[in-house]
Amino acid sequence: MSEFLMPSLGADMEAGTLTEWYVKPGDKVKRGDAIAEVETQKGLIDIEVYEDGVIEKLVMQVGDKVPVGTVLAIISGEKEKAGETPKAVTEKQKGEILAEQKIAVSAAPAKDVKRIKVSPLARKIAEELGVDLSKVKGTGDGGVIHREDVENAAKLQKQSPVVETPPVKKPEAVIAEKLIEEAKTPVPASDKMRMAIAAAMSRSNREIPHYYLESRIDLKLALEWLEAENKKRNIKERILQPALLLKAVAKALTVVPQLNAYWQDNQIQIQEAINIGFAISLRQGGLVIPAILNADMKSLDEMMKDMLDITIRARESKLRSIELSSSTITVTNLGERGAEKVFGVIYPPQVAILGFGKVTEQPWASNGMVGVHPVVTATLAADHRATDGHTGSKFLEALNNFLQKPETL
């Protein structure tokens, strides 16, 4: 038997609240199946199982706040069901299970589970006030039901004519209503996210010795190639500039893999899979950094499709745990309305973050001639414990070389 542990969905996560189980004891599960929903500062996240087997026991209950690394469920493997004697899970194996949950590089699609999205507090209040959640319309991102939605539904129930004599409220319900009336305005989700981001970035600045490099890159050939390529496509199939940049980053990491790594146990651990995390600013405030998995193996069309899909789901709070826990390097791009240079802060345990500023027209000398070219400044912040400036410079050089030959992407 093995223990399914609460995965870490980033350096800023210490715990998550279990909001729903999608399975019950006796259910068979396959690697990549989403088996539970957890609420974090990043929103409601589906968490996946990373082995085939049968659910033996659900250790945690809905509503429990579960620290990272805590056992959520017990899963027996197929061999154990066939009659083989199970071996005790050692501490080393527990660590391996948690590590696999954290840095898994691929997953099967989750089952399409129809469910009511509701925060733990709203669910509890609905039970106390006798509100049917299936009839409540959520006002949160992606239709998530919050406390205010339940309160409003409860008020409407009171205003509606009642034929039967209303039941006497339990003391707990009276206390709950009183607490709701007296409670101060809760901290907005965006503020909670900012607090989580602040904690992670404070840790980064405190523990990681950063070094910074920057390089100006001529995008004339890349953008001309992109324009010519898009003329062959309809609007829905066109490739945007960020997808081209992300693909170039992935290719450069195949040349300089030392930046596609984690710093753990006081040593660099180069990762086989290239999972590029890209920062997405949320409309309600804050940001998330989901990953495009195996980015080096994807075509530009696949990169574009994944980028759009993840961006939409991030803003609807529908990301999956593997997308938030698997980034091996982060890329940030403030877009055309941003700054010309972006100096990032490394997101541990990663060892590098790459920033792209906005593209500007600048004088550029080429083949003895000076002209005006579209130029972007790429800035690299890297962990000096893992690499040095020589390695960082080789990466920026490789990145530039790929962008000068966009057809190779």
C-alpha cells in the first residue's frame, strides 16, 4: 500500500483545504485521475493520483485543512490486490511519493466530474442555514459559491412564503448567524494571494543568491517569419509572439540544461522534463505560474494551444495541481504595455527565471548597415549556488541563436 500525500503546489503553499472527494473506498484509479479538489490561495485545484490502484481509505474529510505532505488517502496497488504481500512504506518511499506528486511530468486527462464549486465556509454555512447549494448561483470566478451567495439565498428563502411551520433552528445555526453578522469583511482572495506571493518572494530573496544578466535580441527575422507564417493560416490558427518566445526558451534549455533544474538538498538537480512556467496576471489581482509540460517536445501550434487553454482556465480557477507544481523554470513577459526590462525573482526550488520586456524599435547595426529593428531585452536571474554567469551567458546566446533562425522552431 502507498500513501497519497497532499502535494505542494508551489513554494508559497503550506496547506490546502479539502473541498471535495471525487472517489470513495473501493474505487479503481489510474495514474493522472483527479481524485480530489483542494482550495488554496490560487483557487480551487484538482489534484491527481500518480499510480494505478484501488482507494483503500480516505484519511482526510471534506473541510479539513491539510498541510503539505500530509496523508490524504491510502491506495493499494494492483499487485497487492492480486495477493502479493504488501511491504511497509518506508520514510524514503514516502519522500519519493511526495517528490513524484510534486514534479511529475505527464498526466492523463482528468475525468469530467460535474460538481458544485463552493468554498468550505460557504458549504458549512449552507448546512447550518438549510440552503440547497444546487439552487445557489455562485458569483466567484468560474461560478464558485462564496459565503455572500449563501447568505443572499438564505434571505430569499426567508422572504418567500412558507406554508409549513418552519423548524426551530439549532443553537449552532443561531450562533453561526450571529457570527456572520458580527464578522468583519473577510480578506479578499486577491489579498490572500498577495500575502502568499509575498511569503514566497521573501524566502527567495532571503535564501537565494541571485545573479543577473541581460541581452538585447533582434526580433526582425523572427517577427517577419511569424508574419509570413500567419498569412497562411486563418485567424484561429495564428501563432502569437509569446508562443514563439516560449518555444525558443525550451529549445535553449536543451542546449544549456543546467538552468532547467531545482536546488534541493544543497545541490543542483537537473530535471529531465522541460516544463516552462509562465506568469499569468489574474483579473481579481495576484498571479499564478502554471506550466506547459514537456515544452521542448511541442510544436509551435501545440505551444500556442496550451498557452491559450491554460490562460483561460487560470482565470476561471480551473487549473490542475500538476500544472502548478511542475515548473522547472519560469518565464515572465509584461507584454506590449509593460517595461522594457523585467528583472525577476526566482521561484524556489527553481534556479532561474527569464524576463522578456516589451518589443521596441531601436537602432541596430547589421552587416555594416544601421537600421531600425524590433528589439526585446531578455533578462536572466539565476541562482549562483547552482550556476554562474558563464552558464547564464551560454543560455542567452543559445536563445538568441534560435530566434535568429525561427524556422528551426
